[in-house]
Amino acid sequence: MASEHIQTFTDGNFDTGVLKAETPVLVDFWAEWCGPCRAMEPAINALAGDYVGKVSVGKLNVDDNPSITMRYMVRGIPTVMLFKGGQIVDQIVGLVDKTTLKQMVDRHL
Amino acid sequence: MSHSVIVIGSGPAGLTAALYAARANLKPLMIEGLEAGGQLMMTTAVENFPGFPEGIMGPDLMAAMRDQAQRFGAEMRRGNVTAVDLTRRPFTVTTEDKTHEGRTVIIATGASAKLLGLASERALMGHGVSTCATCDGFFFRGKPIAVVGGGDSAMEEAIFLTRFASHVTVIHRRDTLRASKIMQDKAFAHPKISFEWNTEVEEIRDPGEGVLSSLTLRNHVTGATKQLGVEGLFVAIGHVPNTTLFKGQLEMDGNGFLITRDGTRTNVAGVFACGDVQDHVYRQAITAAGSGCMAALDAQRYLEHEAAPEVRLEKSPEVR
């Protein structure tokens, strides 16, 4: 599955890559051991491809990046948050399909 | 092109149906669904599936079933079914990107976790409230948490969560557990697990803060309420069948379970149902797999009768 449009966010690059980004940013909080996160991966990848230039899409591994995970009080994954101008404008907790993700993103474009 | 068999759902029921249909050379098409692999994808060790004396991890069992069905030619499609039309032939099954036609449909859409139904539960989902211990237990390392429910799933979650949590309180609305004896014994013996009997969760706090800090519990025998300081609440109070797609087309009971007769037949000839979507009694991986096998055999027989009209079971619509 092509994932060249997916960025990798970390505790280190989050503020620059997400909060200061020009476009809205969709962040997928995930972990290796999370089955539903893996199940949602194709939908996230497809979405990233469809919204190139309009919304940037990236993943944040909760195991490796505890500080951002704590900051946004993420206590369940998959959690997808949409940031615009440095603020969370929407979020979805749990496994959803691409249509649901698209609908969320479209509400904020 | 019309498929002989379309299987909707990819848990033990769907995959067994696909395996049998594939081996009958019916070239089944399977739409795996959003929660591909079903409920077992969210479990850890499965210790009661025959053939695995040491137990097997739920996701590994599902991967093996999937491989087995594929080996005999079942075609798997990722994605979710968004609509079905079971009122005309061939039946149609629509996904996000395509409409498929099938001469028979096997429904194995399973069941999803049931929620308590509190507004605060919804608000704190992912911020302390969870329905998946294996997904979210990690976030509660060293923290006190609660599990609500009294069945096998609740006990499994409680025991699993002791790996992370400092303490697990099981909240159950009755004074005895519904869980199997072996699971009860494990839970009772565990030093990190305690129980609140005859108790319901009245409120989850604090949605205003965006994070779970405590629960208001009510003992419905004494009427007393109290606060329980926990950071996580895992809801394991049972499942609701995934039958929204079929409302108005297939017969269901009051709780939304599909009604099957004479094996796996629904009220629409050529449409069969198996696994948890039609079973609120047994709900085991092995019974789901067994009924998946039945559904494939029923579909195969239906197609044979359809091909040989002289032994036809159902009357065709009146021809003018």
C-alpha cells in the first residue's frame, strides 16, 4: 500500500509539523500492537492520497511519543485528530472507514 | 458478473463459510468489513478453540482461517458494505466503491460492543472509556481502572488489564458472574482484582475536563451511591448484532438479531446467516465457525436446487 503521502510525527517535530502547518493536518495516533489501528491503515493511506495539497496526513506512534500523547490526553487508539491553525477541530476515536474520515475532513475544508 | 456466493463479514463464521464455499468450487466473494477478522482480533489468548492445546492468539487464529479460505480460492475484499438489496435477484451488495451481485448471500456481520448509553461515556470515549482492553490497556500503566460487566469477556479484560493497571475493580449489576467457572476462579484469585456487586455505573466524570477521573456507582440493592476514583473504564457488558444494513429486509428479533430457521435460512430464500449476528445464546468462536459451515452447505444446496428446477424447493415468481 502506497504511503508516500504519510508523514511521521514525533514528540520532536509535532509543533512544527502539525501546529504550525499551513494546511489542516490529520494525525493518526497508533501503535504496533493495536489491531484496529492496523485495520484502519489502508483508509488513512487512501485518504492521504486523495487530499494531497489540501490536508497533510501523518501518524504518531504512541509508544515512542508519550509527551504528545499525554498532551492531547489520548487514552485509546486508533484516535484520529484534525488540527487546523494549531487547534484540534475534530476527532474520531475507534476504527472507522474511509467515508467517515472523509466526511470529518470535508466538514473543515 | 454475478457471484454464486457473497459472504459479508470475516470473523470465524464468515471465514468458515468462505472456506466451505470455496472448497465446493463456488468461488465465494468475501467482503471483510471494517472490523476485519471480527471480535477475535481484539482478544489475546484463545484457550477454548479445539485443536490448540496451548491456546492461540486471537489475531493469529483469524489470520490462519483467512489463509485457509484463500488457499481454496475465496476472493477477499477489504472494505465495508454500505447497502444491500435482498428484494431482487440477483441480490446486490454495495461497498464504498462497487456494487456486487450474488445469487446467494451469507451474512456473518457479527456483533459489536454494547455501551452503557451514558452521555459522559460517549464524551470520554478514547479519553478514559474504552471497549478494547488489548488496544487501550497500555495507557493505564500504574493507574487504577474499572471494568463493567460480568461475563467471560469482562473477566478476560479484567485479568489482561492487571498487566498494566495498579488495580482493577469489576463492576457488575448482579451478585453472581455470568462468566465460566474457570474465568471466575482466575479473577477471584487475582490479588489486583476486586468486585463491586449489584452495582451500576451512574455517571462517568468528568467530561468537562476531557478526561476520566472517577465514577459514580450506585448499589441498586442498598440504594447507596459512592465515588470510585479510577482513570479508565472498560465496558464489557455484551454485544449488539450488526444488522442495521438489513432493517426492513430480513426478519429480526426484538434485539436486532437475525432470525434463522431450518439451519441458517433467513426469511429470504437464498440469504443465510451465521455466527453472532443470529446467535445471542452461544456466541463462541467455535459455534460461529460451525454455523458458518452450515451456511455454506445450505447455500450450496440452494444453488444446486436452483440449477435443477425439477427438484426446486422454492416456487419461482409467477410467470405471466
